[in-house]
Amino acid sequence: MSLDFLWQGFGVALQPSNLLIGFLGCFLGTIIGALPAVGPINGIALLLPIAYTSGLPAESTLILLAGVYYGAEYGGRISSILLNVPGDAGAVMTAIDGYPLARNGDATRALAISGISSFIGGMLAVVAMTFLAPLFGLLAIKFGPAEYFVLMVFAFCTLGSMVGHEPVKTLIGCVIGLTLTTIGIDATSGAYRFTFDEPELHDGIEFIVLVIGLFSISEALILLERQMTGVLKPLEVKGKYPSWLDLKTITWPSVRATVIGFIIGVLPGTGASVASAVAYTTEKRINNKDNTFGKGDIRGLAAPEAANNAAATGAFVPMLTLGVPGSGTTAVMLGALMLYNIQPGPQLFIEQPKLVGGLIASMYVGNVLLLILNLPLVQLFARMLLMPNWILIPGIVALSILGVYSAYSSVMSVLIMFGIGIAGYLLRKLGFDMAPIVLGFVLGKVMEVNLRNALALSGGEIGIFFSSPLAIILWGLALLVVLLPWWLRRRASALAAGSP
Amino acid sequence: MTDLSPAHRKAGRIAALTIIMFASVYAVLGSQIEYSFSSDPIGPRGFPIGLGVLLAALGVWYYLDTGACEDWPDRRGAQAAALFLGLSVAMMLAMPYIGFIIAMAILLTGVARLFGASWPMAFANGIGQAVLWWLLFGPLLGSHLPKGPFGF
């Protein structure tokens, strides 16, 4: 494949004005990403009319918006790690190991590691996009409902990693997550399910309401309990940057997660939240030998961060090659292209090489800018934790309320968030993990819709789930994910038994 | 996590019964979902019924093997949690009438008090943070926050 478009693109992206625009986008994106619910989609929606009316050329607008987009993917981790309040959907899994690290005084190290793994994920995904975009575009259109359903089965198989010494709690958490996705108007038949004549429930429970309730409100309740028992102490921030050993430890998890994140990101309708959930569970499955995941394992922090950045980049592939957005944010960006009378599709790389090249080149430049911007700032972000609890925790509560209210302009959504927070607190006290609930919720709707669409297409014949080579490969991968760790464990214990 | 004590076992069993009850109600309501037409053989009822049955079965498993859980808060801790949640819900319900800044200032003052601030510090923190968050999300980010009788 000729890379002329990329060289032309670097010519565009490295122009001083576009470098400045890219830097501005990255900076704004980082801040936007750190604020819960004010995700990249809001940032882009706010900036698009400003960019368009100010007469910026199409490639500069796209560079600005893309900067906001992947800047937000970097920024989403900040509040996740420091406050246990995920900045966006893709940063939910980051909190699972990032927050315990921060509470143990390693906030600087956690922020730096997540920044570096974001860089690895973002950068490798841009390289993959440069060379494989047209190929992946073709792969994406081969995914029908049956293949999507099998993909979700594969994702649930990775859940096996979460099954610890109390599998029933993991499974209950997962099914609770699934039940929550059935609330609202059924997309296939239009039936009202569990809405109780309440208009606010017609759209179902929003993801951001669920995660803020489960993570930050339940956390506020737990911190309050510790305050009352006198065990809540001011946090310590060691200010230690990651060591070479840390960097070595996160390299392969980040690379693996990038592959997972990029492939999932390419598939329309899945997005960074599914990518980071699958990457986290896969990594846990591979590396949780000492039961360190969930307690501040840097591999559990690096994997979802690399995956969500890779997915954010992967989502551009179907948008540019097929005109099919891979996520809500790329849908807004598609609208931006159309505003400039540019029709994305297979011909875009040939007809608009400067634009596509400029966008892809700006991603290379943007990732470098974000790493440069983020690493020196982690000390500053981490110092936020040194604030007294009576300032910090009201801040978490305010941010949680604002995150939900500003997204849905609904008091009812805030009340649901508090209800979910109470349930999350009770479940945590009972020894339940929050991650399976989130995974069940993220995958549930896609799974049900595709299961039913596939069966509608086949007239109820379940053979459709085994009818394409892609579906068979995915079944094989699902089996592999279940059986391989079991086989490796057996082999390891056999070797241990055989050794003197 | 602590070792399994009779109190923990009891808490686990109450939770298991709650889950079984929730699952049963969910499945029954699922079987009563009204719809006129469905293009697929499962329909809008199939998934909820299946999930309800599965969750109830898992609830039974959980009842039989409750596993470990943490200690529950003492009376003082429970009162503080109730105060926090009560104040939060009251202020959220009042917010459309008294406006964002006043509701948040009262709530955040209360939360700061619960986390050990003296009254003057709690007031300063509550009012300061309410104004700061309003400025950030309102005028700066363009969110439509409720206005009270004073226009903010």
C-alpha cells in the first residue's frame, strides 16, 4: 500500500498552526476527559461549531477534534485513579487497580504508568491503522449479528478470570449487570420493559449513572464509615515515578491489550468500555497468579488504559474506510466531515489524501504531545490527594452529581445514581466485586440484540452461530480462553509434582 | 475480609434471600411484558425470564455457600451514612426549586462536617465548592444547571 497520504499528512500536521491546534485539542481533551460525564463527545460537540464558524480548514478542524478525542482518553484515567470516579466509560476498568495504587501512596507512579500505557496503546494502534485500515474496514463489514453474539460470548469467557475463590459472587454480579440492561424500551420489538410508566426509565439506566453510583457513591459511603471508626487517615503521596522494572512489567500487557482494544474498537457499536473490560479480564486471566489484581497491580492498570486508547483509534477505521462510525464520538466526527461536504468511504484515502493523512499524522504527533504533556503533570495531579478529606470527599460527591446531572439534566438520574451507590456499598460489604456488574452491563445489550437479530435472520435456527468462518474462529478463541489457563495450571502443577 | 462468623453468615443469607426474591419478581414481571409483535423467536420476554431463573438459581447457591463478608458499620456509622444519603436526596429534590448553588452549598457543608471539618471550615468549603463547580460546569462548559429564586 502506498503511504504517500501519510507523508502528505505529516506535512499538514507539522505545520506550526496545526501543531498548536493539536496541542490545544489534546490539552482541552485531557481536562474534559478528567471530568465525569463530560466525555469527548460533549467536548467535540461544543468545539465543532466554534471550529466551523471560525473558518478553520477541514483538516485543522479534524486535527482539533481528534486531539480532544484522544486527549479525553488520556484524561479519563485521572479521576479514575485519584478519586475512583471514572472520567469516561473507557476508564472504568482503570479504577480497579489504579485507585488502590493511589490509596497506597503510589498516585504519581499509577498516573505515569497509565500515561505510558495509554501512549503505547495509542501509538501502536495508529501504526496498525496506518497499515491495516482498509483491511480492517473489510473485516468489520463481515460482522453480522451472529458474529457479534459469538464475540460477546468470547468476552464473557474472559470473565472466567474474575472468578476467584467465590465464583458465585462473580456470576451473580455479572447477571445483575445483565438484568440492568433489560430496563427501558426494547430495541427490537419496541416493548416497554421494567419502566413502571416512568418516562425517565424509557432509555434504560445510563452507563455513567451506573458506574458513578457503583464506584464513587459506594466509595464515599465506605470512606464515611472509616471516618466514623477513626481509621480514615490523610493520604500519602510518595511522588515516585515508575522504575525500569515497572516499564518492563507493563510492556507486554500493554501490547496485548492494544491488539484487543484495536480489534474491538474497529467493530462498530462496541467501543472503549468493552475493549478495556475484555483487556482487563484477559490480563487478569493470564497474570493473576498471586491474586494481586484489584489490589493495585500495575498490569491491571496498564492493560485497560492501553486498550481504551487503542479502541479510540480503532474506532476511526470504519468511520474513514466505510463511513460507519465505531462509537458515538466518531459519529459526531463523521458529522463534522459531512459539514465540510466530505463523504467518508473507501475512496477517501485516494480522494482526500491530505485530510486522511493529516488526521493520521496528527495522531502520531498527538500521542507524543500527550505523553509530554501528561508525564510532568502527574505530580501536580497526584498532589490533589493531599487535600484534607473534608475538601476532597465533598469534591467527589459534587463531581458525581454534576457528572450525572450535566449529562442527563435529570434529578431522577441523580437519585438512581444514589440508589445504585447504596446497592454497590451493600454488595461491596458482602464481598462482591463491582467489575463483573460493569462487564455484564456493558455486554448485555449488544449480546441480547445480536442474539435476537441473528435468530430472526435464521428463522430460529441456531446453526447461524456456527455458519461463518469468522464465527467458528471466535468460538475457537472462546474455548481457548477457557481451556488454555486450565491446561497451563495443570501442566504447571504436574511439573511441580515431578520436580525434586 | 474477615473470617466467616454467624453474623456474617446471617448477612449473607439475608442477601441471598433478597437476590432470590428480586430474581423471582424480575422473572414474573418479565413474563408479563406486553408487546404486539416481535420479529425474533425469543421476543422481549425471553432474555429477562432466562436471566431471572439464572439469578434465582445463583441466589440458592449463594444461600448455601455465603462466603466471607466485611463487618457492618456500628450505630454511629449507620447514622452518618443515613444522614449523608438523606441530605443528598433532600437536596437533589430541592435543587430544581432552590437552585444548584444553594442546594450544593448545603449538601457539601454537611458532607464536610461529616468528614471532620469545623462549622466555619465546612461553610467555607460548601459555599466555595458550590460556586466553583457552578462556574466550571455552568458558564464554562455550558451545562444547564437549575436556577433558584436568586437566578443561580
